[in-house]
Amino acid sequence: MNSAVRQALPILGFVLVGFLLKQVGLIRSGDSQVIARLIINTTLPAVIFLSIARANVAPSKLALLALCGVLVSLGLSVISGTLTGYLGYERQIAGVVILGTMIINIGFFLFPVFLAVYGQEGIGRLAAFDLGNSIVAHSYGFYLATRFGNRPPTGYRSSIKRVLALPVLWAVIAGLVVNLMQVQIPPFLLKMLEPLAAANIPLAMLTLGAFIQLRYPNWQPMALTTALRIGGGFLIGQALVLLFHLEGLDRVAVSMGSAMPTGLAVMVYSVSEGMDAEVAAGAISLSILVGLFVMPFLLSLYG
């Protein structure tokens, strides 16, 4: 077995534990969403800040990786928007499919594995790619959610506020400042951030397991979302690797980051903006299940 796959399997095992905990009632549906918000606002920013602050990566390279994250999201929004129109999906379902292909589950699904396999250097690159995807998800993605949902549209100002409120964004900015200015992180701050960063792996994977379901009544749009998110994303990622001549960890970050499951933010938007929450939950769950098989394959390919 490939060494990268061997390193990843125990981490992926936490997903099964999270699923089983939900089945026996120790984790309820509302609990997983609370834990997800906790991760997004605490442990994930800690991982990103420390990784970029310690990374030996040129700012121009980080900007290119962020651009790749933007292009993958926007490219899939065009493809999924065209297909949902051709298939005649209802507005609330079409919105879920489009957002489900655009918003990538990197912070929860890939960060823990990437950190274990590729270390701080790999995470720094992956964080840059994720920043591009996150900016699109919380600006243009939120704008699309207001247009496809049944709630009154809220306009661009809400989108801008959401982007500026992203802990991930400020973690990247703070990490870049520390890295470029070669600032020594105070020991007391490290004692706070390092335990938070270490907690991200089990918390994120347990939460993913709690989101998994095994019943998919309206399976067609869920399957389409998963196919475009993982398969279509991988193909666009490969095109960007060739276009920008990416190599090494840059290539791995874009190739694997582009082929991850649907992000949990799709569920948040579906509930808040009045899209089809059942289809959103199913698409997230199905893509996670597929991702659990795709992840080892990609690790064996690039590890």
C-alpha cells in the first residue's frame, strides 16, 4: 500500500466514527452544524495561519494557487448552470446543483489528510487554493443563492460583508504578514494556536461523518452535483496544472483540491435562502461518500 494512503486511512477512519456516533444518537443533526461553525471559526483558521506563517512559498505562487481556486469554482458554475437549464430543473434545485459544484469541501475533508501527508509546506499551498474557492463561495456563491432561493434577494453588500467576515481570509492575511516580515510568533500565542490546529483533524473528520446519510430519494440532482464537483473539478484542475505548468506540491494541491466533495456552506445557504435543503443535504452526503473512495486513489496517484 502507498505510504501516503497508509498515513491517511486512520484519519479517514474518524469519518466512520462520526457516522456511527450519529447513528446511535450521540451526535444529533443540529450538533454537526454547531461543530462545523466552531471549526470554521477556530481550528481551521489556526491551521491556515500557522501553515502560511511557516511556509517557504513565494507570494506570487500563493496568488497563482488562489487564482486556480477561483477558476475551478467559476468554471463549474458555468457548466452546471448550462446543464441545469438544459435539464429543466426547478429554481431551488438548480441553485443547489450550481452551488454544490462550485463550493469545495477542502477545509474539512482535505486539510486534515494533507497536513498528515505533506506537512506545513503542503498546507500552505492548499490554503492558498482554498482561499480562492472561499472568496468565490462567499461572494458570488452567496449572490447566486439569493437569486435561486425563495427569499427576497439581499444584494452585493451582504456578499461583501460575508467575504470580509471570513476567518479564513484573515488567517491567510495574518499568516502572509508574519511570513513576509519574518515576525517571530510569541510563545504564548503558539501555545494557544497549536492545540487548536491539532484539534482540527479529529473534529473535522467526525463532523463529516455526522453529515453522511444513506437514503437519497431525489438522487438525480445529487448524483449530477457529485459527478460535476468531483469528476468535473478534477478535469478542470488538470487543465490548470497544464496551463500554469504547476509541479510538485503546487500540482498536488490543485489536482486534489479540485476533486474534493461539496462544501458544507451549500447546506447553510439552502436553509437561509430557501433552496432545496433536502437535495443539498443529499448532495453533500453523497459527495463525501464518493470522496472517501477518491481520496485514497488520488493519494496513491500523487503521494
